[in-house]
Amino acid sequence: MTQPLRTDILIIGAGLAGSLLAWRLMQAGKSIHIVHHPSLLSASRVAAGLINPVTGQRLVLQENIELLLPSAKKLYRQLEAQFHSQFFFEKEMLRSLQHDKAKLAWKKRQNNPTYQSYLSNIDGQSSVIKQHQTGYLDTNALLDSLHTYFQERHCITISDVRQEDIKNYQTHCQWQHITASKLIFSQGWREINGKFFAFLPFQPAKGEILHLSTPHSLPDYILNQGKWLLPLKDKSFKIGATYQTDASDEQPSESGKHELLEALKNMPIKQKDISIISHQAGIRPNTLDKHPFLGMHPKHQHIGIFNGFGSKGSLLIPWHSQCMCEHLIHDTTLPSDADIQRFTCV
Ligand SMILES: Cc1cc2nc3c(=O)[nH]c(=O)nc-3n(C[C@H](O)[C@H](O)[C@H](O)COP(=O)(O)OP(=O)(O)OC[C@H]3O[C@@H](n4cnc5c(N)ncnc54)[C@H](O)[C@@H]3O)c2cc1C
């Protein structure tokens, strides 16, 4: 029979959100246990891990970038030092301004001092700009290292958790043989099917990515033409991503592949001899107001959520995991735009 186990915090889900929160809590001296199921596809395993402070046709700078980016870089460098492996790769991005909206936005932004460290002109070009402070996180390498670390410390269990099996008491909660002072759900988009946080306005969005190889040389920067092309360290490259608000399945589709291969034709690289290594799909845990979901359940004080990082997990999770960690340990106030207290309809 499985021995009973006591832990400070039980986390359900080991994508980027659950794993980085667990790491931060362990570093802060808390005991943790994680439960996840690898056969339940994780968006973090599909994501390209791009970090891009200025996005969209309107070239909008991410809110709180001055907090988010340093926090992300610091955490990824700490993890690299811990695991003797590089996870975060800084790479500039060339952004093609294909539509009038983007050209107009650039006109507005180019003399704005706030944007100067993120965007710049390329001499003689009117429809291509450079984006700085961009790069990508190798999410699979980072998650492999973290999961091995958790396994070596016997604090990760593989199981498909049914929220109906969670017992919620006055002072603690329990799932199977594990008793925890607090339980945090980091299940990505699957939270929409749960019993505790279904009241939160998730807007899951399916996405597909192609991983390709070519014998020809690739640019040393990320290309962004609406669809992006990410050259990787092993000379292969990724192209993505599709965006579909109907998130009824996680399967790669022929239409998704076609959309990406059509976008590839317009990329300034040699088109001959390209072959497909893999084609993956996943579901982003997007939210209606585009802000993450952090905090404890309004009725069940030992049960919380750390989720809703949408299309920007690599940039958003490091800083928000710090906020959530401090909230769980010291009861500090959460950032108001991420705190689930903004929704009252339970
Ligand atoms: C095609 C695509 C491209 C993307 N590109 C980027 C990008 O370039 N840059 C970027 O920053 N972000 C990108 N994203 C978004 C990014 O993937 C997410 O923001 C982030 O990975 C979310 O992490 P998460 O841990 O919340 O969710 P997930 O990674 O989905 O993890 C959820 C975890 O919960 C577990 N789980 C779920 N239900 C249960 C259950 N019942 N029992 C046990 N375990 C359970 C799963 O096994 C998994 O471990 C992309 C996403 C997609 C789909």
C-alpha cells in the first residue's frame, strides 16, 4: 500500500507553470509534490518558447515588461547554472510590416523613447524593422531537467487527477495518499473541465507548429511575417503558429500543415530540399481579458490556481511564479490584473 505523504503544497500539472512554481517554492524552503500525466498533452511541450516584448499589428509593448523580462532572464540563467545546460537563447527578430496598420504603428512608435530598446530601423528599409530583447526558451530541455530533478527527490507522481477525488477539509486538503496544506491547479487549458475553477473565463486556442530541416544555411535571427520562422541551434527550424479559437481537439491537421507550408513559401530562405521533422498541435490556456489567473478559490481557501498564461508562458510565468510563491508563503497581495478576485461569479 502507498505510504501516506504530507506536503506543504500539492501542485496538479507539470507544464511550465506548475514546474516553475514548484521550483520556486522548493527554493523558498517549502515541501512540494506534483502530480501530472504525460499522456495529457502539455502546451509547454509544443510551444516554440518565443519571448517577444512587442507584439501584434499595433506593435504593442507588453505591460510590465520592465518586471517580466528581467525576472524571466534571471530565472532561466539560475536554472541554467543549476542544470549546466542552456535553456534561454537570445536572438534578434526581423519583423516585416506587411499591413498598413503595422506601418502606421511603426510611424508612431519610432520616436517613442519607451520603444527604443525594443525596436529599431534597418537602413534603407521601410517595411522591415528589427526587434530587440527577443529570443526563445527551449521548453522541452528545461522541463526534462526539472522533471528529473523532481523525480530524484521523489516529489512527482504520474496520475490523471479527477477533481472529484479531492477532499477539502477545514485545515488542509487531500488527494489519494497525499495530504497538503494547499493544493494548486496548473492544468493548462484542461482546467475548463474542472469542478473548482470552471467559473473563470478561459478562451483556449489551438495552435500548430512545424519542425523542419534544410541542408541550406538559415538566417541568424528570428523572422516574423505574421507567421514566424525560428532557426534552432541544430540547424533545423520551426515555423508557426496557427491560431484557432475552436479548441475541440489537440491533433495536428492537414489544414494547419497547409497554412504553415504556404507561409513558408514567402519566407526568404532556400525552399529546396526542406523536409518535415515533426508536426505538433497544442492548446494555449488563453483568457478572456488576456491576463493570467492566480489566487485561491473564493470558497475553498486551501485550493488555488496558477494558470492562464495564454500565448506568452515563457515571458509571463517567471515573474508571476514569484508573486504566487510569495502569496502562498507570506500571504502577499497578488498583482490585481492577475488576481482571480477580479471575477466574483462563483
Ligand atoms: C502551438 C503553440 C505555440 C506556442 N508558442 C509559444 C511561444 O512561442 N512562446 C510562449 O511563451 N508561449 C507559447 N505558447 C503558449 C505556452 O505553451 C503556454 O503559455 C504555456 O506552456 C502554458 O503552460 P501551462 O503549464 O499553464 O500549461 P501546459 O503546458 O498545458 O501544462 C499543463 C499540465 O497539466 C497536466 N494536467 C492537465 N490535466 C491534468 C490532470 N487531470 N491530471 C494530471 N495532470 C494534468 C498536463 O499533463 C500538463 O503537465 C504556445 C502554445 C501553443 C499551443
